[in-house]
Amino acid sequence: MSTEPSTKKLELLYTMFCDDVRLEVGNKLSFMGVFQNIMVQQVPVSLIKFAVVNHWKGQGSYLSEVRILTPDRKQPVVVSQPTRFEIASGGFADNISFFVNVTFPTTGRYVVQTLIDSNLFQEQMLTVSDATEAELLGASSETVN
């Protein structure tokens, strides 16, 4: 009898932030507005629609949650409803959390947490910056319009 936790059979291959995800013919996913940072003219900023995509490998049945915390980690900006997903042995699964009207009140590095079975599995940073910070960093020349 194995005492190995079930999450040992689970691997998070990638996490992606985007504006929307669509299921296409052939069970293909289309990702619209993929981004890794949010650059705006001023804060606070609200995103009408926002998706966090997690792509998993492994096997078993799991309960997934996504939450975004303020840069100081003291308050949640948004928390997803827990969602159950299953992966057949050696298979893959996509878990997509959609959020509507998400407001980022200040600039900073927001913490995007993925929880599995109510335990922290992974953290990823999402930087929100305004035009002033972008100019100071010289990032405006690298911005895609």
C-alpha cells in the first residue's frame, strides 16, 4: 500500500494568462490576448474578462482553485470557485478559470496561486505597472501595440 500523496502523480506543465479562451472544432483551444504583464496608463485598472489557464499532466481526480493576491499578500483580489478535474493515466487536462470585472487597485507584483485539493501547488507573479513605471524602466520601446 502506497502512502504517496496523490499530487505526486500531478505535474503543472504551464500557466497562461489571457483575455479569453475558446473551445474550437476538434477539441482545440484558442487563446486570445495572451499576456504576462499588465501595462496601463493609470491604476486602478479593471479587466472585463480575464482567464488563467493551467495545463496538467498526470493521473487522478483533483479539486483546483485559483486566487490572485495583492502584492503584499494580505488580501485576495479574486478567488475562483473550486473545480474538479480528472486525468486518465498518462493523460493531460486543461483547467481554465474565468474571472469577470477584476480590479487591480495598485501597481505591483500580484501573486497568482494555484491550489490543488485546498493546498498551495504553485505561485506565479503577475506584474501590473502604469505608464510612469514603464517609462522609468524603459519598457515602452518593447511594448507590443
